[in-house]
Amino acid sequence: MVLLLLLLLTTTAPTNCATASSSSTGHGGDEGALLAFKAKISHHSGVLNSWNQSTSYCSWEGVACGKRRRWRVVALNLNSQGLSGTISPAISNLTFLRSLNLSSNTLQGEIPPSIGSLRVLQRIDLSKNMLTGVIPSNISRCISLRVLAISHNKGVQGSIPAEIGNMPSLAKLVLYNNSITGTIPSSLGNLSRLTMLSLANNYLEGSIPARIGNNPYLSFLQLSINNLSGFLPPSLYNLSSAYYYYVTGNKLHGRLPSDLGKSLPSIQQIGFGHNQFTGALPQSITNISRIERLYAGFNSFTGIVPSRLGRLQNLEVFVLDYNMFEANNKEEWQFIASLMNCSRLQMLSIGGNRFAGRLPSSLANLTTNLQWLRTPSNYISGVIPSEIGNLANLVNLDFSANILTGAIPEGIGELTQLSQLYLYSNNFSGRIPFSIGNLTGLSELDAHGNRLEGPIPRSIANLSKLSALDLSKNKLTGVIPRKIMELSSITILLDLSYNLLEGPLPLEVSNLNMEKGFQYQLMVMYSLGVTLIEMFTGRSPTDDMFRDGMSLHHYAEASLPDKVMEIADSNIWLYDGVKTKNDTRIKECMSSVIQLGVLCSTQLPIERPSASDAAAEMHAIRDLYITTQHFESY
């Protein structure tokens, strides 16, 4: 018996020692990897203060260990913890790691290629950092990966590794808002479990691979704001599971298939805007009962708008700006009456088309949920419906640049939520309604280029948030109300020129926050130019750098056209997390603003644009920016 016991001890002891040794090595490896990660972090919110050897690393903040292998790290979650520094390659020693979330920090440097060693990793999120370099191709060795999110890192460049197409478990590929170049790899068509593909806001070019449409579960497709060209492959019109579908802001062309409403039955949001599409908007879109948002602006679509839009009970946003759509009679305007059934509609924007004939009175009977109503730059005649005040929640109302006539209805004063009101370049007549003073939230009022007459309503002085007022090129009479000159909010534009005003200039003009030389043309344009340059560069004409012949005007002029982002005020970009100085569309808008500022601040007054021309240019820049902003928000 003793001999048997000795034999058992001699055969089991080495095995137990080996197991203990292996287990000890595993513990030390995970702890060492975490400490190596901490060593590369130069700043944090305090989250890593608990990371010391006085406690078990499984209790460290942001660290989670497994249930079966209780000493192995399975998750590292440090998102939004103010981390600065670089990602240590030693992270690859966490060989049981299943989830890595380092998003919303300020991490710099490259993505370590050693991450490819994490064979059981299922989710990685490095979004919203300041990472640089390329996406390592051997990340494809993470064969268990389901979610790969590396977005909002403008320093990440290079191409999308074709090897990513060899990741059998990948369900979500999110590479949004980086600086990725090259083409979309056709190998992504191999990802049979892919549900989300987001590659927007990069510099991708070439055609969209047809094989992407072979992914049977693809429900979220976002390819906007790139340089993609060619036709949309037919397979992309047959994504029966897709609910979110955006290809805006590219160079795509072709016609939409007539059966679009049948081949994309699950769509909730779809965007074709800012491309080169032609042909008609298919009547079959009225079959997409789930659709909430449709963006088709800035293309070359033609024909009439489908008349049965009222079937789209969930419709919230409908944008057709700057195409060649037509409507010349009541039948072709029927889509407006049909939209009365869309109780969730918030935005209707049809500017820059070929709509003509009388403005439908049914416009005033649209849902009270409507916030944006825009019909600028068409050929629309008729009058503003007297019941326009029914649309009580309007924030933006734009009837500009049409051939509308008649008086501005008193009912417009019922739109108390209104922030922008654009009525310029029409044939409106009669007096400006006194009720305009009820719009106390109004920031911009532009009614220049009409036939308005009578005095300027004193009630305008109630508009304490008004920053821009343009009533030029009308037939207004009488004196300028003194109280209007006391509006300290007017800082952008005040133009009352080319009217029949009389009397002395109110002394209160000195109260305005604009360093302008006022005569009856209450805007002498030089100051507007200087103000624009100041606002967008953060510079002042009195800065120390403007000496020895250098001026703010010359400083801005020298940046045109390719260096405007170098002089842009960095604080501007804080207002929109997805916009960066590398965005080509932001650069276009910035260049246009600076160019306008330079033109307005030239030395010779005769070379400066008129106030109305400058205002029109600012509106055009605004429209381009707003439309792009809408596209990028979804």
C-alpha cells in the first residue's frame, strides 16, 4: 500500500506543479500587460489610479475577468476616460480578451499590429481618438471579431485592408470619418454575417463593388462624403434587410430603378443627395411604408414628384433641393396636398427646382409638426396662404427667389417659433404686417427685392434676437424707427438701402454692435467683410501681427483658395464633432466665406458687392452647409 501511494505521488506531483506554474504565468502575463498599457498613458481622468499591485488586477477600474478563468482579463473598457498617450503593443498579451473599448479619448500614435494576436477578441472600438497610421492588415487574424470600429480618427489613413474580407464573424465594420484612401475592397462581399457597413467621410474613390450587395443581412449602409463614382450596382438596390441607406456626397450617376419601392422594402432612411443621378423619382417610393427620411437634393432628377406621398405615414424629412423637378398645374402639385396625411413631417425642402404655377393653399394645412418649409429659387407664383399661421412650430420659412405676389399675411405673426424668415426677391406688395413683431425668436429677416411699401413697423424693435435685417430695394417710406437702432442683437447685417425713407438718421445708430459707416444705405460693405474674416479666423484688425503693411484683409486674401483651413479659427470645429479641418466640403464653405469677406473689404467701394448680393451669397453658402450637415448627421 505504501509503495502504491509513493507511485501515485511521484506521477501526480509534476503535473500539479506544471499546472500551477502555467497558471501563475498566465496571471502575471495579464497583470504585466495591463501595467505596460498604463505605462504608455501620459494622462487620464484618474481611472488608472487603482491600477497598482496592492489590489488584484481583476478589481482595477475598467478591467473585467472571466467567470470560468477567473484570473484572465476578458474585457478592457476605458472609453471617455481622458486617456492620452499611445496604445501599448503589450495589449496583445491579454490573450483571453474579448472586448476592447478605448473610444472617446485622445490616444495618439499607431494601432499596434500585435492586436492581430487576439484570436478570441469579439469587439474592438478605437473611435474618437487621435490615432494615426494605417489599419494593420493582420487585424484580420482576430477571427472571432464581430465589431470593428475605428471611426473619427482623421490621422488614420491608407487603404482598407483587403484581408478584412476574410473575417468570418464580422458583423459591423465602422470606419467612419477617417482619412482612408483607395477603393472599397471587393473582398468585403465575403462577409456573409455583415449587418453594418459605415465608411462615410473618407477619401474613398472608384466604384462600389457589386459583391457588397451579396451580404444577405446588410441592414445599415453608409458610404456618404467620399469620391465614389460610377453606377450604383444593381445588387445594392436589392438589399431587402436594409433600413439605413446613404450614398450622399459622391460622384455617382445613373437612374433609380422603377421598382425601388419593392426592392428596398425595409428602408427607414435613404439618401442619394449631392451626386449626379438623373431621371425620375420612382412612383414606387410611395410603397416604402417605413420610410422616415428621404434626401435626394443636389442631383439632376427630372419629372414630377410622386403624387401619393401621403401613403408614407412615417415620413419626417423630405428633401429634393436643387434638381430639375417640375410642377405647372394643380395635378402636378398634388404631392403637397398628399403630404397633409404625413402627420410626422418635420422638414419639406424643395428649393432650386423648376416648380411653377400657383403656390398650393394646401401648404398651410400641412402637419403642425413641420419645422422647416423651404421653396426658394423656383418659379412659383400666387400668394402666401392667409392660414400660414397654422404651421405653429415652423423654425425656418423660406419663400425667397420666386415670383410670389400679394401682401405678407398678418397670420405670419402666429409663427412664434420662427428663427429664420426669407421672403426676398419676389413681388410682394403692401405693408409689412405689424404682427411681425410677435416673432420674438427671429434671428434673420430678409425681405429685400420686393415692392413693399409704407413705414417700417415699430414692432420690429421687439425682435430682441434679430442679428440680420434686410429690407433693402423696396418702396418703404417714412422715418427709420428709433427703437430698431437700439437692437444690440443686430451684429451681422442691417440694410435699409434703396427705399424712400426720409428724415435724419437716428442717433441710436451708435448703439449698434457694428463698426459701420451708416448713411441711408445702412450697410457701407467694408465692415461686413472685416466682420466675416474676424468671425471665421478669430483674428482682429488690431492684432499685433498686422503691422508693417500687413492687414487682416491681406492676411485672408493670401490664404485663397487652398490655404483657408490654415487660418481658420479652431474653435469653429468645436460646434460639430464630425467636422474637421480636412473635410473637403467644409473647406469649400470656408473658402467661399473668406472670399466674400475679401471682396467686401477691398479698398475701392466700387469693387465691393451690394448688400443684397452679399446676403444672397451668404444664403447660398448657408444652404450648402446646412444640406451637407443634414446628410452627415445620419
